[in-house]
Amino acid sequence: MVIPFLSLYLTQDLGFTLENVGIIMSCFGLGSLIGAWLGGKLTDLVGAYQVMLVSLILTGILFITLQFLESFWSVCGGVFLLMIIADAFRPATFVALNSYSKPENKTRSVTLIRLAINLGFSAGPAIGGLIIATLGYSGLFWVDGLTCIAAGILLLLLLNPKKIKTLESPQNETPLSAYKDGPYWIFIVSMVLFGFVFVQYFSTIPIYYNNARTLSETQIGLLLGMNGFLIVVFEMPLIKFLETRSLSKVAHVMIGLMLVTISLLILNFSSWVGIVIIGMLFMTLGEMIAFPFSYAFAMDRAQRGKPGEYMALYSISFSIAHIFGHNTGMISIAKLGYQSTWYLAGFIGLLGILLLLWLKKVLLKSKLS
């Protein structure tokens, strides 16, 4: 609830400049990166359940505390620490799938997690807006913090390994370090490039809708809301259907990246306002395919070594995209304009597709050798 309104809170309530907000959001991204790395390390050391539980409880406490920080540097430090603790949760969640989900359900389990995330991101901002209108920003921090703590309590009561039987994950006696896994690094770099294209829908695309296509905030909200609605309704059956196809996980990720890249490129080929809806449909379909199968590939690869390390690298790939992708897109539209920016995004997407093609060849060669 807090994150979508953070920039408004910083400018309106605390009176920070846009430059100040930019620095704070960089602290947000750096904290996210370190949190993903630390979460992976801790997951391998103490276990996924313990990391998730502590992350949720401490994140709740830090959200409540953040409202009492008013100076620029204290807010920078508070947001940085908050994201370290909060994003330690992500790699632990993916590793926990091995304990709570059967291997044959892994891709659909990830899809179900994405369903929960999209439901949360759909309802969170709407509820957050109502809370701000009635209780102010202080109420927003309290409610968001308490819901995090409540989620931790639910985790303690319902998923405690001491109370329920979990699945044993196969242990690799000679674990390979994710940092020495060459094919996995090809995959991670391709995910960074995918992230660069995908994050434009959180920064440059809303500005483009407003400035170049003259859409109102309400129309933009409905367009973005359509994305979440389609994911909630169609992603689970789509993934179940695609799992019956003969294509590999890497091939599915490639198709997803291609669709997301096309969603930006087609904006250059028509002045018809309806093209933005077609673009959003391409993006949504690509997102629904790429994310579950990329998660599943990463988890399959993680069986070769330390799962936390592998899933941390996967999470870090998108943290890097958030740190640099937004700024790159903003600078590009300011210096080159929208049309050139979408062509640049298309080039980045093409590089990602070529890397995935290379990965397919590397994996096929390793099977044959």
C-alpha cells in the first residue's frame, strides 16, 4: 500500500524535491538488490521458512517506523534498510516452493504466487487511496505495517514446518555455485535485458500514455488495471495449457520476451489510440508466459547447487533492471523522444532473445556431450 504512494508522500507531506525523491528511489533499488542477495544467502544458511517469517515481521515494524523519519538522509537510510529486509523475502519464497509444492506443479505454483501478487497490487493501491483520504499517510503506514505482521503470524500458524509435513528437497552432495554456472549467467543477463524492457510499463509508458496519447489518469488506470485483471483470470489456465506443449522452458521465456518487446515497438506504427490497448494485450500475454517459465527454469537449475544462491541471482536481475531501467528510459525519452526509445527497447529485447537462443544451444550441447 505504501510503495505506490511513496513519491507523493515524499513530495507532498515531507516537501522533498524531485531530485531528492530520485535519490531515495535509488536507495530503494539498491536496498532491493542487497536484500535479494542477502535473502538467498540466509535461506541457504537457516532455511526459507525462517527467512520469510523474520522478513515479514521486521518489514511490518519498519513500515510503521518509516512515518516518523522526516529528514532527507534518515528517509534514505530508512527506505534502504526497509528494502533490504523486505526483499530478502523473495528468494526465500521461491526456494520454499520446493518444500510446499510437488515438482510437477512447480510452474503452476509460481503462477499461483503471481496471482496472489497481482491481486495484492490491484487491491493495495485502491485501499491505500481510501486510507489516505480517511486516515492520512500516517494511517497508511500503520495499516501496511500491521498487515505485514499479520501475514507473518499467518505464516507462523499455517506453514510452520513443525506443524505440517513438508516435501523433502533432493540434496546435492557436490553443490555447484550459481556464480560458476556459465549457462545460468547467460540466463541471468537475458533476464536483466528483459527487465529493462518490462519496467518501462512502470515509468515511461504511463508518461507516454498521458503526453503522446493524451489519455487521462482514469483511462491510464483502467488500462493498467486491465493488465492485472487479465493475469488474474487467464494466467493459471494458460500456464496449465502451455505445460502440455513440447516447448522447453527457455523457449517459452523467449516467446514471452518477444511479445513484451513487440508491445512497445507497435506503438510506433500507428497513430490510432486503440494501438495502446493492443500493446497492453501483447505485454500482458508476454508477461504471463515469461515470468512463470523463467521462475521454473531458475528453480530447476537451482537443484545443481545452493537454491538460495540461485534464486537470489534471479531476483537480483530484476533489481538491476529497476535501478537502471527507469532512469535509462527517462533519459531516453527526454533526449531522443518516445519513438526512438521504443526502438531502443526493441533492440534491448532482441539482445535478450539472442542470448536465450544461445542458452538453448549451450544446454543442448551439454546434454549431448
